[in-house]
Amino acid sequence: MRPESSVKTVILLEILLPVALLIFGVYHGVMQVLYRAGIIKDMSFLGIEYYQGLTLHGVINAIVFTTILIVAFGNIMFWYLLKKPLRPAVQWVAFLLMLVGTLMAAWAMFTGKANVLYTFYPPLIAHWTFYLGAALLIIGSIVPLFFDWLPNYLAWKRENPDKKVPIGVYGVMVNHIMWVIMVVPVVIEVLFQLLPLSMGLVAEINPSLARTLFWAFGHPVVYFWLLPAYAMLYQILPRLVSEKGALFSDGAARLAFILFLIFSFPVGLHHQYTEPGITNSYKLIHALFTFGVAVPSFITAFSVAASLEYSIKAQYPHLKDSLFAWWTKIPYISTQGDKWVVSYYMAGLFMFLIGGITGIINASYNLNLVVHNTAWVPAHFHTTVGGLVTLIFLGMSLFFLGRLTGKEIRAKALAALAPWLWLVGFAIFNIAYSIAGIEGMPRRTNMGPSYSNPDSPIFAADWMPEAIAGAVGGTIAGIGFVLFLVSFVATLLAPKTKEETLEFPTASTYHDERMPALQRLTPWVVFSSLLFLIAYIPPLYDVTKRGVFFDSPGYNDKSPLPITKPQSAKEGDKKEVSKR
Ligand code: HAS
């Protein structure tokens, strides 16, 4: 089955754009570890300031790269698994919205008008193009759900009343429904707080409310990044490792997706344990739900390991009774056929084991007090979003680049090696930054001119070994990315040798449980939305007691003085005028 040429072009652009942007994202990541190790001792490098670079790093890697690729992978899953054409007009509108949004935000960041980091916490305020750009990116990413995927999903179900939608489509569908729900609070924050302040329509903002709205989006979003990776782990990986590849349990995989739909939302306060103004009991409730949201990942760990075992043993019957010998048959690093991409999955899974454990430590109310806002936190998320998610996304980008252009993957050995260098680099980075975090090394701090500078009065010699190890690890990971890029560019420039397609290997199912309760998504969507509301109404009440537009004027990173005139100053002005 050949993809419609215009749709194929859009999907190709949705792969090329984020990978191209990631070059800047990764570059600024390497700059980060160099600043923090004191190798760069300045406030800026090559004309880009420290916080400008950190904003570019976070926004590109965590928000733009992920969102656009998630749409691309969703399109591919729907197109191939449901065998229904996608609508070119819908696809172009979605892509152009995402492109314009990205360009607007990029302009604000590259011109230094949005040094607000990827969490854009007020009272730091960016140029309005940054927020509007982010909003357009989000809107564009939602368009395919309503105008392409949902109609195709419903049509497929009408035509196949007794069949379950393939697990890949199920995962993408659940994920994008979650996306639509989770963006509501951040859209409210942007429309009613950040944009009005940034455009000078109001003079003050309530930062506690803004942060609470942000985190109501900010934790679910990590599962928006994760679930497409899980969908591909279930649908594709078993078939990549073995000719007889099968998903161990279809029911367990669907249950995992539904548990994410339920538990991803009532958890955001675990980012705000240390913040005043929110009732502790609700923080504790969110802590308990956070342990709940780890359960579907535990299920996935079991499902994936069992699928690997079943698939390998089906191909090598002599290993049927082996406990561990089958591990040796996983193609961890291979250039045979499509097996090079298995490296990305396996390296990612190993990284996520660590990411999961550190996440559960973060979630613990009291342990969080030790690690919050320290180097521990970047150590955690470079093994989750920077580990499993990034690696599967990179691997599948290259994989689909080859398919979409009808070209053989070039420099396969480098492509297969790249994720292992990424893993080694981030293992070093993770250990170093985790230890440093426990010792109190802060995150998001330019340590070059300060803690890592022997000439500074606040030089912290104790942190130097970890800071330097972090720089070594980050650089090795950067080299891993370069190897990936060599293969990606070489493939892009290679001559076409076969027919263009969007087909990919799909696993069969070993245990195909019926589980009718999981077939209809609507009741789960309603239940999860209600739980979200219940978990958030009291904390939102707490943080709005002092008003929506009050508490703090806006600031930027250039001056300690406010950039908007505080309300109190205006009232003072009025009093002055009336006295005169
Ligand atoms: Fe997290 C902070 C808690 C998962 C991303 N997290 C962050 C931040 C990011 C992030 C970006 O509770 C920083 C935000 C900021 O800038 O301030 N996180 C968790 C918990 C989980 C978790 C409980 N995080 C993720 C994922 C992310 C992500 C996934 C991105 C994709 N996180 C927190 C908390 C904070 C936090 C607090 C706030 C910290 C603070 O104070 O600021 C769980 O979902 C993790 C569950 C995962 C598992 C692992 C399952 C393992 C698998 C691999 C199996 C391996 C196999 C290989 C099968 C239980 C699936 C087998 C091999 C063979 C050979 C057989």
C-alpha cells in the first residue's frame, strides 16, 4: 500500500523538522554541561546567553521535537494499521499551524525575548509571540485527532464491529485524548494570565495559580511523550527482534493505556510539594496517585520483558527452558535488515529502568524535599524523556525516513551504535548528577562563573568531580547524537532504491484477552476527567484566594526591576494625583 503523495510529504516534513531542530536542542544540552563544569565561565557563549540556551534546550527537546513527531507517528499508525487514507487538507493545516507556532516561539527565543525556560513560570514574562507560538503548536497537533483519526477510528469500528482496533491505534487514540484534556489548564494559563500580562493588558499575575495550572498540564505531558513510545514497544518491537514476534498480552497493554488515562492527571502537585499556599492533604493525595501512575509502567515492564522472552523463544525453540540464555539472542546491536533499530528500543528500556526508580523517589513526599530543584531532577528526566522517549523517537524517525523515501538506511553500524553511546553518556551523567543533587547542587544554575569557578567566593569544590563527570557524560551522549545524524543525513541524501511505503513490522498477539470493558473509551474518558476536576478544584481554590491578576508584576531576566507597573504602584499614583 502506497501513501498518498501529499500526505507522505507532510509526514516526511513532520520527521525532518523536529530532527533538524534537535541539532540546536542537543547543542545547547552539551553547552549546559560545559557551563556547569566551569569549562565555560561566562554568562553567554557565541552570543547566546545561559538562560536563553537553556530555554532553547528545554523547549526544542521536550516540547517541539516530541509534539511534532508524536503527530507523525500517530499518522503512520493510523494510516498503516487501519488501512484508511488520511486527508491531505487536514494534514497540511495541522503541519502549517505547528510550523508557524514553532517559528514564532523560535523567533522569541533566538532573539532573547523569551528566556523563561520550558516551564515558563511567571512572574518571568516572555514576548507574546512565544506563548502564541506554543498555542499554535498545540492546536496544530490536535487537528489530526478530530478531523482524521477520530473519523477513521469510528468508520473502522463500524466496519469491524467484532474486532479490536490494533494496539498501536488504541495507544495513539488514548494518548491524544489525554492531550486534549491536559492542555485545558495550560491554555487557561496562557490565555488569561500570561498573554494579557505579556501584552500589557494587565499589570500583575498570580504566580501560584499559574504554576498550579502549568503542572496540571506539566506532569500529564510526560505521559503524552511516553505513550507513543509504549505503543511502538507493544506494536513493533516484538516483531523487530524475532520473525515470530508477538505481544505477550493484549489485555495487559490495553489496561496499561487505560490506567494512564485515569492516573496521569491527578498528580501535578508532586511538582509543588515545596510550594506554600496549597493544602498539604491535597499534596499527599497527589503523591498517592503518583504511585498509581507508576503501575501501568510496571505492567509495561512485565509485558515487554515477557514479549521479548516469548518472541525469542518462539524463534529459538532450543532455548525454551532457559531462564536467561534467551537474553543473548536479542539483537542489541545488529546491522541485519531492520534490526539496527532494536538498539534504540533496548538502550531506551535500560535507561527507563533507572528513570522509573528515580521517578518513584521523586514522588515520595519526604524524599522529594531532598532532591527538589537539585541536579537530581535533570538526572531523572534525561533517563525518561531524554532516554526511552528520545531514543525510540530517533530510531523510528530514521526508520520511517528510509521507508518514506524508499532509501536504504546508510551507515547502519553508526546508527546502531548511537543509542548505546547515548546510554553510556547519560549513565555517567545520571550517576554524577544524582549524587551531586543529593549533595545539594542546584539545577538551572549557571555554575560556570560561580560554584564551578575557583576564583569565585562561592566556589563549591565538593561538586566539581560530579560536574566534570556530567560534562564527560553529556559530551559522550552528544557524540552519540552525531553518529545518529550522520546516518540520518546519509540516508536522506542516498539514491532511492525501492518503493516508498509507510509499512512497518507488526507483532501478533500471544494472549488475546477480550476485556470488553476496555473497548469503549468514552466511560474512561468521563471518569478520568471527573477525577481530574476533583483532584484540582480544592488546590485551585487555595491558590486563587488572592485573585487571578494580583500578587506580582512581571519580570524578565535582564533586570531585577519589574517590567510591568505593579498594581500597588498604580494605586499609589492615583493617590498622589488625588492629593495634588
Ligand atoms: Fe518524572 C520530574 C515522578 C516518569 C519526566 N519528570 C520530572 C521532570 C520531567 C519528568 C521532565 O513525583 C522535570 C520537570 C521539571 O522541569 O521540573 N516521573 C515520576 C514518576 C514517574 C515518572 C513517579 N517522568 C516520568 C516520565 C517522564 C518524566 C515517563 C518523561 C517521559 N517526575 C516525578 C516527580 C517529579 C518529576 C515527582 C518532580 C521532581 C521535583 O521535585 O521537581 C513514573 O511514571 C515512572 C514509572 C516507571 C517505571 C519504570 C518501568 C520500566 C520499564 C523498562 C523495563 C525494561 C525492560 C528491559 C523490559 C516503573 C518499562 C528488559 C530487558 C531484558 C533483557 C529482558
